[in-house]
Amino acid sequence: MNIRQTLIAGANSLSVFAALVALWQLVLWIFRVPAYMLPSPWAVARAVDARLPSLAIAFAITGEEALGGLLASIAAGVGIALIFAQSRWIRRMLYPYTLLLQTVPIVAIAPLILMWVGSGTASVTLIAFIISLAPVIANTTQGLVSVEENMVHLFLMHNASSMQLLFKLRLPHAVPSLFVGIRIASGIAVIGAITGELYAGSSRVGEGGLGYSILYASSQLQTDYLFALVLAATVLGFSFFFLVMFFEWYFLHRWHESARKPEVE
Amino acid sequence: MTLEVTVPEVQLSGVSKHYRDGPAVLHNIDLTIAKGEFVSLIGPSGCGKSTVLKLISGLTSPSSGTILVDGMTPKNARETISYIFQDATLLPWRTVRRNVALGMELEGTSGDRREAKTSELLELVGLREVSGAFPRELSGGMKMRVSIARALTTNPRLLLMDEPFGALDEMSRDRLNEELLRIRAEQKWTAVFVTHSVAEAVFLSTRIVILAAKPGRVQTMISVDWPQPRTASLRSMPLFEELTSDVSRALREARSE
């Protein structure tokens, strides 16, 4: 995409945004919605401006929890995938349990984690970790085992050791799939952190991440601040998405066909 | 009459192969390949010609019969064998240069020697200028050159090639055929070459083995006694036409049985 096209695309996105805000304001005028139900765009903007420091703190706390959970998922997920890649037998035996990770509703186990780990950042990070782990395991394993047979034969013909097969063939081959897993996991980790905070919010009253603050703002009927928090949560999700896209591009763009540029298409 | 003391490069005696309880892929193959020969295997699909290469390389074991490579079992002889596959089997995350060096890297060749040998072979196959490129940036023919260079870095005495030029257009194929012979004239390895193309087999080989299918077996062999070095002009000589039609006829017979 050249600069002109980028500018046009950017301008188009901005006009969509402006149209949505206008529609929002129109709904307020026509239906006379009270401010505690739906604040005006202007009121939300004022809330963002007035409470920027506490928004930033909430953003940072949730960001840290989600990032912690995601990094733990990548480390543990790759480790587990390396074990899974060793034999079909191991995969058959253990794979059902990764499905369990994916299907167990987080709201059901959150109270347990809260009971075991206590409230605060640690249990929220743990929740973000648990629900973002499965896609990393599944995709990395897929990448490790889907190496072409002839590639393996080539390595065998040069008397490659099993370590060489793993680190010079299977692992690099799995990197594109790993990134598919990380991309999915990054979105889930953010959702996990916010959901986790609804349960395990904060160890201190009045101070916590986005999820905790959303709960707090709604109980206080501070709807304009609630909207500002939702906006911040969206920005956080986007930041993770672009961060992962950037790393994916950085590591893969020279050799992999599917590596996309960090841009919204 | 002189006493034959040279150990053949490859010797298959009474080799049969079947997978599990399936029908025989190969039945009772006897084939001796002397050092320095260039033998092409050609035959209808299902005749097991690729399986012959897998057996010689030790990537698969025969159900019965014995295989010796330079007097050793295939697995013990692996250091002297290089295998070139139909697809170039390049690692897409490595540059051309590092792909060529892969075989030596796996076998633990020291860094200095590896660098020198890599440069030498990149030069030999005419890829010096693209040594920093990634495989996705190369044409099919260039990828195959990388594959050939990689195979030659470990100084093989036996080169096994499984339809290496099968996916290329005719022009690239002809050029690579000529280059293969040019390199062979310098390096003197023995070659076993699987192909679908009669013209390719006639141009390259010192001997053509025609296989029949179901079960795979040796139908007949045709020697190609041509002077070396061979050049592109051979393709337009009457003798070439004659041999090509001989091989085609033998192939038709193999298919009709």
C-alpha cells in the first residue's frame, strides 16, 4: 500500500467513526435517554479527560496481568507441545486434557482460584494463563508434527541427531503455527484478565484493573466512566493484537508466505 | 581375463519389498551398479522405482534379500551417500547459503571448512549472486540447484536422485541435465537416477534400467555407450533418436505385461 492509499483508508475509517458518534448522539436526542443509561459522547470524552490517571493505572494493571498470562502460556504451551511432538501415543493420551482447558468455563473455576491463590493480580494472571494456554499448545503441536516426510529423510541421510531434528527442523517449522496460536491466545488473555478481575479484582478497595473498575463504576452508576473503561479495554485488546502482529511480521516476513504486515486490511 | 576385485558401489540381491500385508512393491530385484556408473531407473507408475532409492539409502528396509553399498549396509554407508528429492526440500527460514551448508552442519563439519566448501559449491552451480536470498524468492530451477549444491557438499560417492527435475519446465530440465553431467565429469560420483522422461534418461545415463509394475521387477536394461563428455548437441543426433525409441519400446512392453 502506498502512502496515498494509506491516507485514504485512514480517512475512511475516521469518517466511519465520526458517523457512529453522530448516530450515538442522535439516538440520545430522539429517545431522550437519561445520562445514567447512556451518556453522551461528549460526557465520555470528559470522563476520559478528567480520570485519565486512574484509567491509565487500570489499563496498566490489566495489561500487565494479560501480558503475564500470555507470556506464561507461550512458555508453557511451547514446552507442552515439545512433549506432545515426541509421539502419537503421548498426544492421544494427553490431548483430551488440553480440550478440557478450552472447554472448562472460566467463570466456574475463577472462585476456586480465588480461594486457592487469593484475590489480586496473581490469580487474575493465572486465569489469563489458563484460558489462553490451549490455542498455543494446539497450534504449536500441529506445526511441530506437520513437517514433510522428505525433510525428515533429508536430515536422516545426514545422520542428524534427534536434537538436531527438533531444533533445526521441527521447531523453526512450527514458528508460523506458533504465531497463529499466539494471535488467538493474545485476545483470549485480555478477555481472561478482565473477566478474572470481575471475580478476583483487587486486593485494595477502589484500585484495580479494567474489569474491577468496570464493576466498581457500574455499582456507582458512573456510566460515563464505565464507557471510558470499555473504551480502554478495547484499546488494550487492539494493542495486544498489533504487538503480536508486529512480532509475527518481524520474525516471518523474510521467509514465510503468510506473514502479514502489521496493518488492518 | 582379469580377476574382478573392485567392490560394486551398489548391490541388490534378491530384494523384495512389501508393506505390511499388502502386495509386493518390488519382487526379487537383482541389480549391481559399478563405481562410476550413471544408472537411470524408468518404468510405469507403481513399479517401485522410488522404493529402490529408499532401500539403497536405508530409509526403508527390504522384506527379503540383501543390499550392500560399497560392501556395507546402507545405514553404515550413509556418510558416502547424498539424496536429492523431487521437491528441493529447502528450509524456507534459511538463506540459500545456509541451506547449502545444512548437510555439513548436521555432520559436524568445522566452521571454516564449511564456509569454504559452501562458497565453492555456490560457485559451481552458479548461485553465488543469490546466496543471501531466501528459497521463496527463487525459481524452481534455482531451488533445485541449491538442493544439488547441498548434496555435493558432503563429497558423496553415491548420489541418489528421485525425479529431481520432474517438476521443471523442459528448458530448465535440459540445462540442469547438462550441468549435472559437467559437474559429474569433475567429481566422478556414481549416480542412481529415477525419472519419467525417456529423453532425460538417454541423455544422462551410462545404463538404463527399465522396470515393470505389479510387482515391481527389472524388465530389461539398455546400455548407453556414448563418449564422455556429452553435450547438448547429442540430443539432435540420429543415435539419440534411435536409443530413445528403443527405450520407449521397452517401456511399452513393460507396461503391457
